[in-house]
Amino acid sequence: MIPIAKPLIGEEEKRAVLEVLESGMLAQGPRVQTFEEAFAPYCGVKYAIATSSGTTALHITLLAHGIGPGDEVITTPFTFIASANSILYVGARPIFVDIDYATFNIRPDQIEAAITPRTRAIMPVHLFGLPADMQPIMEIAERYGLIVIEDACQAHGAEYNGKRVGSFGTGCFSFYPTKNITSGEGGMITTNDEYIAEKCRTIRQHGMRRRYYHDELGFNFRMTDVHAAIGLSQLAKLEQFNARRIANARYLSEHLKGVVTPIVPEGRRHVFHQYTIRIPDGRRDMVMEALKERGIGTAVFYPVPTHQQKFYRDLGYDQTLPEAEKAAQEVLSLPVHPGLSSTDLKMIVEAINEVCARV
Ligand SMILES: *Cc1c(COP(=O)(O)O)cnc(C)c1O
């Protein structure tokens, strides 16, 4: 079976973890700081704050920006549930606007129509590793005085007009094992704003600036040095991993026939966290099943848009967002990870071309 995702853990990661275990400093310590100090320049920002996950990075970021009950945050319904859930955690309301057919990302022209006096922030998601259309998003944010929180959990190293994601607004990254790099579990917040950076560090550590003096309500959302050691080793390989993902994606797009392959708009660097095709006319699930029989692992990201999830329906969400709903019916992600061999890639192409011609 060719898996849809596979973390590549080498000798460097193993040695780094052993060093931490032998040091006796297991919780947040010097490795976390080194990881932060390496990740910030990678994203082209001044500050990076490591967290226990991408979800807690989003949660802390919303709190640090003072977003809470009565506030609205405009985001996309076509993403992992954590994007919108983080908005609920702080007591604010996610406002969903539809996505673009070609990029799967939030449509800037629909954002403006969703702005109300309660709107505090826009949360674009750089889905599948492709940056959202940041120029119009930043212009709207500027015009209406809104905060921009980038969910960059799938887009480490992606670029928009030569600028890394996570450097437009406050960036949130994940190091879950299927992401472009992993730390086991883990996350990172990126910002150029010293006040926000300090606020994030405080919220991460039980609202504590001075040892055992707590000025505000915080959490334990820290990363451990064990995880940071893995993350640091992975960060050194990120560009090589991304280059492989991009080359694998190019191979797939050049050889696949009869399916809608991903596009990369001018000026964007897509880092292919996922390589996602569309299979219309209700054939997607049959194609998926036939590929499984031929040993090709695929996945549907995401089968249900957030506004249609049971929990959100129970909250009263009942809008129709046609492009997100259509995408949920048609998308299929294929293996594109850096662990694929050229034989794997040939097998994937042959299987899809054969299956799609038949199903
Ligand atoms: C993975 C992911 C998250 C959450 O990250 P975790 O580290 O799993 O908590 C949030 N948003 C998106 C788009 C993701 O893909």
C-alpha cells in the first residue's frame, strides 16, 4: 500500500531526542527556544512562539488579540475543524464565506460582504499548502481595521508574491505527523508584533510573566523539549521536503489524464501539503475504492464543510455555501509526500488513469 502520508524520521531526530532524554530537561526548555529562533527567520518574522499543537496556536492567537464573546471572525468552511473551533473556544462566532473553485481557498470578494460592526478578524487558511489570496485580504483588513490570523497549519514555507505565509498577519502552524514537517504534536505562532508575541508567551504559560505571579487567565499550552528536538531536526530538512513535494506534484500534473489537477496561481509557491484533484459526477467514492484495491492510499479532505458539521448545525448554522459543498463531494487527495519513490509515482499515475477511464 502506498500511504497518503508518511512522516520521515531519520537518525538526526532519534539522536536529538536521546540527547534531550539524557539532559534531564524534558519540558519547555532550551530546545524550544532554539526551535523558535530558527522558525521565525524561516518565516521572515521577528518572533515565533512554540505551542503544544496547531489548535492551541490558533486558540492562543485569538486570545492574544483580545477576541472573545460578541466578536465575529470571518473564515472558510472548507478546512480542518480546528480553524473554526478555535474561534468558538474564545466565545467568538465563526462567520463562513465561500471558497474559490480553483484554489479551494477563501474568496476575498465574499469577505467584504460578510463584515459587520462585530467583525474583529479574518482567518484565511492556506489550504493544502497553497497561500490564500493575501493581497486583497490584507487590503480589506486594512480598510476595515481588522486583524488577520493566518491558519498556516498546512503551509510551512509557502509564499505569496515572494513573502512567506505566517508573515502577513499572525501565523499559526502545526507539526502534526502528517504535516510538511512534524514534532510529533506541536505548533508555532509567528508575528512581527512584540506585544502579541509577549502576550502569546504569557497565555501559553498560565498567564505567568514572573514565576508564580498570575496576572491573567492562561493555559498550559507549552511544547516540550522532546518535541522541539524533533521539530528542529525536521526544520533543517523542510526545504528539501518541500522541493520533493513540489517535484512530485509536477510529475502527477504532467501525467494524470481526465481529472482536474491543482492549479498554482501566478506569484504563489504551493508546498503541496496535499495534492488534491476533483472527480465530479458522483464518481469520487468509486474511484477511491478502486484505487484502494490497487494499493493506492487516498483521502478526502474534507467530506463535510464546517458549517454542515452536526455540531455547527446544532449551533444554528444553516447557510448554503455552494462551492465548499461541491468541493466536499468532489475532492480526492493523492499521495505526494517526500517518501514516494519514482516507482510509487508511476504506479499512482497508472492506477488513476486506468481507474478514471473505467469508473
Ligand atoms: C492540522 C491543522 C490544524 C490543527 O493542528 P493540530 O496540530 O492538529 O492541532 C488547524 N488547521 C488546519 C488547516 C490544519 O490542517
